[in-house]
Amino acid sequence: MFIVEDKGSAIALMGASLIFLGTWPALLTLLERRGRLPQHTYLDYSITNLLAAVLIALTLGQLGESKENMPNFFTQLSQDNWPSVLFAIAGGVVLSVGNLCTQYAWAYVGLSITEVIVASMVVVIGTTLNYFLDNRINRADILFTGVACFLVAVILGTSVHSSNAADNKEKLSGSTNRYKLGKNGGTEPSSQLIDKDVLVDIEKGASTEYATRAEAGTVEYLVELEQRRSIKVFGSSTLMGLGIVFFAGVCLSLFSPALNLATNDQWHTLKDGVPHLVVYTAFFYFSISCFAVGTGLNILFLYRPMAGVPKSSFKAYLNDWDGRQWALLAGLLCGLGNGFQFMGGQAAGYAAADAVEALPLVSTFWGIVLFGEYRKSSRKTYTLLAFMLLMFVAAVATLMASAGHRSTK
């Protein structure tokens, strides 16, 4: 079995995890913005997300000889370790619900702000829990300085979203010649602006900016995007979007502590002589429950959709190949990213491994490059955005510096 022995390897795994976990949301956002139903996308995502866990378990989990206190993956499947298995399953449940919520939150609030607020909540809540579960192996003075930075980033993130929403409302209300504001701030375009031929550009992998005739950040761009996307957001309440984000943040704050309990049994739920779940086995059970909850809910949403999304069917999902490759890739990246995070956390402490929650730095890059987020926004929005990202850089640096080393003896 492959075991991460040193701090350097753990940090390398966290770095790879950060890139993967910051990229997969951009792929799902791209599909939603071009009109693919979120139910179809999430079902595809769930398949390869589970596949990643199976591959990790069957390869890294089986390398080397099985030891008494660290058995290989197949050995653990037959052991009496159900209390730890249940913690792993619980972690998969909250992760699946949280990821499902973020899929809708990206549409309402935007990729960058959603990831900032959710990741910051994960650190503030989850890292605090992991610090105590890990028997305080991380340096508290450095760790909680980073947690404080993430907390400030949450506040700045909500301010950026509110400022950007006000900017968009001003753009829409000032364009009285071609658009009429709806009762809740939405728009009613007087003519169809989308040229369906340009959607072919997205099919070929072009960014949203180049797949429309309008310049990113303009009112025309906002209306074209609204007409094309699968989740309609014009006229929605700012509080509704933030409510979804904060609920997702609470759910996602709990999955890492659950995996921590599953692999280290701090509450002594296992019988004497039963070895702890190795990270690969825990991640396997975790991913099984994540897959079951995600597929079950999204099959339900095919027939009873939420957020105004059109109804669909399982047959329609099977026949929908438009962008399927990107959804499958997103699931693979998310699965590998979570696996690498847990492997790094087992070696250096789950609290320090929460540094991968700096993924909004990656997501913000994709949000600006692919989707033109914050184009033509106000100076206030740009200033808040800059301070938010600077706070994230400071938070990541301090969280990485707090890394300890867990004894495997």
C-alpha cells in the first residue's frame, strides 16, 4: 500500500488537488452556461467521480504488502470496521448534497464568489474541527491566523457579489431602448439576440465570450447568456443565491472531518484489534455514498426539477451527448482531487490539507478567462475582488505553514 511518508510529498499532493478541485467547477459551469441541463451534467459527473475512487483503491491501495495495522484495500473489505465505514459514508452524503447545491449556486452567484464563500466556510468550520480531531498536530497560532483570513474572505466575497449584482442591475436599467426590466430586476428582451450558429463555437471548446456576438460585461452579453443558459437567474433575489451558497458551505464543511473520523477513529468506535480504515478504503466507501446520493437525487430532479429547470427523462439523459465529455472529465478531476487531499491530510494533518480550499484562486482564473466575470464592473467591485484574492493568498500560505506530521506508529 502506498503511504505518504514526508511533508514534501503531502504538500505536492495538496498542490495537485488544488488545481483539480479548482478546475472541475469551471467545466460544469461551462455546460450550464451553454444550456445543458444540470441533472444530465451531474449524472455524468457522478460516474467518473466514483471511477476515480475505484482506480485509487485498486492501485495505490493495493501496492506493497499488507501490514497488521495498515491492511491493503481488499483485506479491509472483510473486516469488522462498520463504525468507521459509516463515518466515511456520512462524509460522502454531505459532499454530494453540497456539490449539488453549488451547481445551482454557480448560476445565481457566479463561479468565483460561490467558490470563495464555500471554501472559506469549509476552512472556518471544517479546519477547526479537524484541528481538534487531529490531536492538535498543527501549529495553532499559524493555523488559526489562516482561518481568520478565510473568514475575512467570506465577508469580502459576499460584498463582491452584492457589488457586482448592483453593477449588472445598473447596466440593465440603463439600457431602456432594447430591454425592459422585470418586476424583480430581470429583463425582457425585445428581440431574440442569440445567433444559434455561434453555439457551434462552444461545442468546439471556445469560451463563452467568443461564442457570442456581444462583448463580455455588456448588457447584451448578460441577456444572451440568460437566454442560452439552463438555469434562469434574471429577477432572482441576491439573498436566494447567497442562501444556497451558505447551505452548501455548511454541508461541505463536514465531509473532511467525517473522513478524519473514519480513518483515525478518534472516538474509539472500533473494537479492540480492528485496524483503522486506511485512507483508500475510506475514500472508496465515501465515493460510493456520494455516487448513490448524487445519482438518486438527480434522477428525481429529471422528473421534478428545481430552480425553474425544464423537466427531462432518463431516456433524454442517455441521448444527451452534448458536452458529455466535459462532465465526465469534471467528475474525474474532482475524484482525483478529493483523493489526493485525503492522502495529504492523512500524512500532514487534515487541518493543513484544507489548504486546498484555496481552489477559488484557480476557479477565479477560469471564471475571468472563460466566462468574462467582472468585465466592465465598477471600481468598487474590482477593489473588493482584489482584497478578497489577496486574503486568500495569505490564508493559503499560513495554512500550508501550519502542517504537522501524523505518526503512523
